[in-house]
Amino acid sequence: MTSNSTYGAGAAFFDLDRTLLSGASGEVFSDAMRMAGLSSKPFPGEKLLFGLFNAIGETLPSMALARQAVTLAKGRSQQAVSGVAEQVADRLVSMVQPFADASFAAHREAGRPIVLATTTPYDLVKPFADKLGLDDVVATRYGVDANGNYDGTLVGPFVWSAGKLEAITAWAAERDIDLADSYAYSDSVYDTPMLDAVGFPTVVNPDPRMVFMAAARRWPTLNLDVSPGVVKFPVVGMEVQRLALQFARPSAYPYARFDISGIENIPTEGPVILCANHRSYFDVSAMSIAIGKSGRTARFLGKKEVFDAPIVGPIAAAMGGIRVDRGTGSGEPMKAAIEALNGGEMVSIMPEGTIPRGPAFFETQLKGRWGAAQLARDTGATVIPIGLWGTEKVWPRSSRMPKVLNLTDPPTVRIRVGEPVDLKAKSVDADTKRIMKAIMAELPDEASETKSPTADELALTYPPGYSSDPADESDRRPGVN
């Protein structure tokens, strides 16, 4: 590297274990070193130590052991160790948190170099960093003798805590990069010196002590394993939504009965788009029950009114909801949904956009907007159709709240989850029709029967205080308020 910087003012420094990676790299390297014959049996308590590290992060004993590794490596071939690192690089890449790429992309767009800053020896992590496309590595370096073997010394600092700050400070100075304009990401309280030195510190998957440090310093917390904005409980790492879904059970709604089938059609992993019809405000509750039974979490696209509502709004945002401001033309909701899907998450969307009103509520043919089809085409996500029926009996559009007192004879909510929709990815309009047809196939026979609604039935489909001309409702396109 030359001393003349080819970058902008700042850089982005990422810690490795429990930050970029979902766990610790040490166990991977230890296994690989034994397989290569570079070490013998595991040291006493090794698995316990790695398990403790994965659970609570760095400890002084674990780092003292890491500090002694340079002595233990004396006499081993640098080339052999580098060969082991090449062999396990792909395995480490598979452990990278799913939303790290989005963070990388933002820094690259801003012209910042992305630097791996880790205690792990340089020779072990360089092949991994190269495969990940990182710009450089700041790591602990071992001295090498004339025969190409490690000589038991360090070249530069032991890159941990204050030593890591020393190393990134030297790296930045050589390249004329201003730390005040730089970013740093770490889980460990021992990386406080590094985080404190940059202008934009971010805590990732914080260890127990870092939770308090971040609160005291008002450092933002980012979870690279879930969509941006999703809140997780510190230390235990559980999503707010996952806890909420524990309560999203039929027994939580004594004023409704549930008839559910097809949950097994929801893939257990990978990007998925759940597409349902829209009949009631209670649809969200019905969908949460289906999602809860799937064992996964989902990011739902919802109108801005949901996120602006007191109490409910902040909860919706914390659970990963994607706010949609209809009529603004903003592409941010689609961008957020794509990011979630690219991270292997599940997105829930109602292609109709809003609950149909008046005569449109009783139409036998569902009409949807193109968002779901576009998302599927852009991400390759699997589209799962869901047919909802009877939710309007629990919470009609004309009511400000569900009929919670209907306990003696509650209406039945029917939820059917269909098989993946066969999309062609050539025309979003054609694929939208395929999605809507698949949803209709999951509805009961009565949904396809032409009906002449009574005045009372029509009244139930209008929101409270409705004053527009009902004759205009037949021309409303999906998604219009």
C-alpha cells in the first residue's frame, strides 16, 4: 500500500467474530488446523470456551489465550497456515451475517474502503477478506524467520482493545484517512477504544457489557442478521416479533374461531413473499397466526397510517414493518423489501393494497398491484398465496375495533396457505394476475359466487364517517385510499 489515499475522507472498520460473522471463527480455524496436521487434539475446555464466546463475546481469559497463540505458533510454516486459511475461507463466508452486504454497499457507494479489523492473525483471515471483496485487513501479524516459519514474535501490536485502536490509527495515518469521518462496527466492549475514536461508531450484536456502554455513549445498535430497524432484545438476541408471535395464537382471540391449513407450504428458509387478499383490519392478526405457525418471522408492508398510530406504530416499526406512503412515488418501501428478501427473510404483502369498499368488496375477481410480482422478479423469492375469509365478520371495515364481546358464537376465520405460485418473470402484469388467481384458488366456493349485496351489507364495507359517493367505489383501483 502507498501512503497516498485513493479514497475519500473516511473508512469503515468491521470487527470479525460476532459482528461480521454470526459466531466465532476460532472453532473453524481450530478444526481446520487439526485436519491439516498443524495441531493435535483440542486443548482442555476448548468447546466450552468457544460456546462461551458465542454466547457472551470476548472475555479476558479468552483473549489472554489468544495472546499466547503467537508463542504456540513458533516453528510452524506460514505457507501451511495460509493454505488452511484458503481452505476454510468459503466456510467463513457462509457465516457472514445476511445484511452485511447491504452495509458494505452503502459504504462502497460513498467511496469508503471497507477494512476488516480483527485480533485474529492476518494469515488466517486474509483469504476470507479477499473472498468477501474487502479492501484491506488490519489484524495481528506474526513474525516469520528466514525459513518461512513463525518465529514466536509479533510484528506490530496485538490487535485487540487499545492495540486495535493503535493499528487502525496507523493504518489510517498511512493513507491520509480521517478517523473522525470513519465508521466502526463491533460487538465487544473491548473495542470501545476503536469505536470511541471514529466519528460514526455502531454497535452490532452487543455483548452484555457493551449494551450498557452503548446506552451510556448513545451509540446506535445494528443487527446484521435482520432487516434494518428491526429491534432485538439485547444479549439474548431475540427479535421483538418472535416474542410477539408466541402470543399470536388462536387462543389469544376468543372472539374468533380459526380454520387453518397449508402452513407446510411456507418454506422454512430462504426469501419468501406471502401474498394474501385483504378483507378486514383483522387480516393482520390472521396473518400473524399463520406466520407464527410457520416458525419464521416476516416483514410486512403497511400503509403509513399504521406506523403513525400511537403505541401500534412504534411496535410495527420495531417488528420490521415496511412503511408505505402511497401516492408519494417513493421507491424506498420496495428497496427495503428487496433488502429483506436478499437477506433471506420473509415479506408479507397484500397486493390489493387496501380493503375494497362497496360493490368492489363483493367482486368475484381479485385485482392487485404489481409490487409482489416485481419483488419476486427482482429477488427470485418464492411467492406463497394465502386466502383469507371471514375476517370481516370479526372486524368489519365500518367498525373502529373488532367485535371482542362476541364470545358465545364467534365467527370462523378461514386461512388457506397454497403452494408456490408458478411465475414466469417476464411480465409483472401477467405475474400479478397469476398471483391473484392463486389467492382466489385458496378462497371458499362462495367467494366465486356473484352476489347482490343488501344496503346493510354494503354499509359494513365503508369506513367510519364515510361520506363519498358509493358510485365512485367501482372505479377505485387497488391501493387507493
